[in-house]
Amino acid sequence: MSKVHIVTDSTADLPKQLVDQYDISVVPLKVFFGSECFLDGVELNSSDFFTRLARSKELPTTSQPSPAEFTDFYRTWVDNAADIVSIHISAHMSGTMQSAQLAKKMLDYEGLEVVDSQSVSIVLGMMVLAAARAAAAGLSREEIMTLLRNIMSNHRVYFMVDTLEYLQRGGRIGRAQAFLGTVLNVKPVLTIREGLIHPHEKIRGRKKAINRLVQLMSESYGDSPLFCFLTHGNDLEGLQALQDLVKSKLNCVEIMDNRLGSVVGTHVGPGLLGLAVCPYKYVNF
């Protein structure tokens, strides 16, 4: 058993095989289609979610875990006197962090660190995976906290969406509201800074927007060895195009991909393509 146990929430969108491999605890958020409630990633997988979303007349809603649900996840590790690092979706995007912090207060356990990733999905997943690998390699809680700060300071993330409708309706659009009302075939390219979604630029045409995601990373990192994490909102063809470009234009020592889960998918909709990159030295153990 690792000296430090890693906890996250379902908005990390980590593939199940990685969760199992590194014994990561994932606290699920909830998705509501009308009166039906599903635990994200437990009772509703990504594929079924996007099928339901396409058929649904009303946009689904989401809800964070309660503090009691967090204490249930933490208690096993607290009872074993293990150190815990719990890494979660930006507090600006969800009340999940607040629930985790309340659970820590209720447990009054000094060995528990609750970390605001100031991001979501692939950036959160990157941080969680790096922390879990570090824990498996025997790093201490303090060393893992330093690692997470390095990733937060040195990563970049850019993503494009087909429409801002879902972000607007879900109330998660932050300063990206400036992009509302864009003309046909203009694809917003966005980023996440300090826990909020920000507009970066507008690109005409989907193919050019995909190219721009990779070009932005190339401008930032050049030939540096990188860890690259890709995501898509039910768009395997787009993911393949992005992956081909990433492999040809960036020095990715390791490359991973996932499909958005139901909570993040609720707020961005189908058609999203995203790329997160971090210098490989911060995730290599």
C-alpha cells in the first residue's frame, strides 16, 4: 500500500484502468435528467450520457457530493492513519471543494490535504495521475504537494467547443461570455486560468481550430519533453485528428486521452476537443 492515498472526484475523467492501477478513490458527482439521478461514472458512463443528452429536450443538471459522502471515502484511510491528498475540481466551477473541506473539518485529521486544482477534467486528471504515481514511488505528502504546485504553475490547457450554449446555460462560462453570438463556423478556443474559463481567441473552421490548439502548445514549449493529455466530447474522429497533430508537432514522451464524463459533458456539450500539456519532468516517476 502506498504511504499516501490519493482521492479525487469524477470530474477528473480518468480512465478506469488508471484509477484501478493506482488505487485512486473517486468521489462521484451527480447528474440529473429530470427526476432521475445518476452517480457520474458509476451509474452513468460517458457513452450512455451523450446518447441521453442527444435525446433529452432539457439540459441535465449536476450536483456536488455532500460532506458526509466525502467523510465516508476518507474514513478508511483516516482509521489506518494514512496520509491523504484529495485533489478536486476548481472551487469556482463547483461546490465539491467546499464539501471536501467541510469533511476535513468534521474529521479533524491533520494528515488530510484538500487541494483545489483550479481546473477540471484533463488538467485535474493529470494532477491526480502524477500524484498517484508519486505516492506509488514512495514520495511523502509534502513532496506530492510540491509536485502539484509545480504542475499547476507549469501546465497549459486549451480547448475548443462547437457551441457555447451549454457553458452559458450551465452558468460555468466565466469570462468567456464575450464569445456569445459568434457567427457560423467560428470556433471559440478557450483556456482555464485561476480556476475560471477564459476566452483565448476565435478561429474560423474546425480544422483550423484543432491546428491552433497544437500550435499554441508548440509556441509555449518548443521541443521540450512533454506529458500530453487529450480529451473529447464524444468525437472520436476529432480526437484522432488532434492526436495525429500532437504526435507530429510536439515532443510528447507520454500521451493519454479520455472522453469527457457526464458532469463535465453537461456543461460543455458534445464536440469539445481539448489538450493539456505539462513538462514531463513534473510527472515522471
